[in-house]
Amino acid sequence: MSVPSPASSRPPAAEALPRCAVCGTASRQPPFRPGPPEQAPDLDLRPGEPVRSTMARWLQQCPSCGYAAPNITRAHPAAAQAVAAAPFRALLADASHPPLARRFLAWAHVLEETGALHAAAEATLHAAWVADDMDQPELARHWRLEAVALWRGGPPLDAEQTVRVIDCLRRAGAWEDAAATAASLAGSDPPEAVAQVVALEQRLVAGRDAGRHTVATALPPPSRRPHVTHQRIAGRGEGFLARLKRWFGKGG
């Protein structure tokens, strides 16, 4: 009977917990690997189910310093300064905002402070989606307008981003701005899929409709397949989930 060597008798090492790139705290952070959405996305490209209901797992958050990101083991060199500053601390302490919304706003704040304005707009829009789910329309309206300001404050917008700006303005009831932005995009000879979505937005704005509508309302099948729809709108062959990973990677 052979005797096991000391090395082979050692118990397997425990898997190391991820450490926050800002403060170094180790914590358990469940991974998130979404499958493709089965339902059409909203006009602002919020994904359909089942991905729609997984927002609570889109970001990790350090339990010590509060840094939030898709992967808290990575951070922009300036993130630590942003996290330590008073505005970030006040944001985390604001109990008037839903906790999940605060997580997205914390990520948006770091992105904005590190210069990734379009990614900050995306994260702020995600906070608006949380407010939608919590039936807090005033917060949703406020964060949609903040997202628009961030998009417009960054590099020039492409057609897809402009469509999302239009939808945010419409959902926020900023009718004149939404109508003018839609008319400008419609007059720029956009791709056919974009033109169809803009035409729907114009009808909704004219009717003062601030409600949620899906891309399937504007585009014929296969718009029921969100990954195809997103590719058509973007014209880049990149699905929503791939862009989600890219957006979340910015500033990280």
C-alpha cells in the first residue's frame, strides 16, 4: 500500500476571492454570464427577457469602498480619487434612490470622472431602467435627461446613439427637443432600420406618448430576435450583449 506524499495529501487551495482594484478588499462576487434575450428590446435598447430581469447582476460592488463596475478587479488609474471624493460618498449615502440605481450611478460617476462620457450615459440610463421597474417616474425622467446630457457632452454621436437620445427625450417628456432631434436624424439619410425607428419615434412624439415601446413595433420580423435587431440598428454586426461587455469595459 503506497503512502501519499505530503504534497498530494494537501487539501486543494481555496479559490482566491476577487480584490477591489480601488481599495484592495477581497469579497465574493458572483459571475454574470447572460444568455441571449428572447424578446425584442425597447427602443432605448433595454434588452428583452430573460436578460431584462438580470440587472441586479450586471455590476459588482466593493462592500468596503463602494466602487462599482462590471469587474471590480479592474479600475481606471483615476478611479480611486473619484471613489474617495465627497460626491461619490454622498451618492452612496443617498437613501432616496433605490440601492440598485445607486450602484449604476456609482459606476456612471466613475466613468464620467475618468472621461468615458458615453459609457457614463449608458450606466445612467440603466439607473433610469431601475426607476422604471420601481415605479418612480420622476427619478426615471431625471436620469434619462442626465444620460442625454452625458451623451451630448461626449464625442459625436452615431445614428444608433442618437436614436437612443430621442427615446430618452420622449420618455422624459422633452417633446420639442425630441421632435427636433428626430427631424435632424431623419433628414440625414440614415440606414433603413434607423429610419424606421425614427419614424416611429416621430409618431410617438407627435402623440405625446411617453410610454415604453419595443423595436419590434418599428421593425418587421426578425426584430423578435433582439440580437439581429441590434445589429441592424447599429449597422456594425455587433449584438447587444457584445456591446454591453464593451460598454462595461470602458473606464474599467
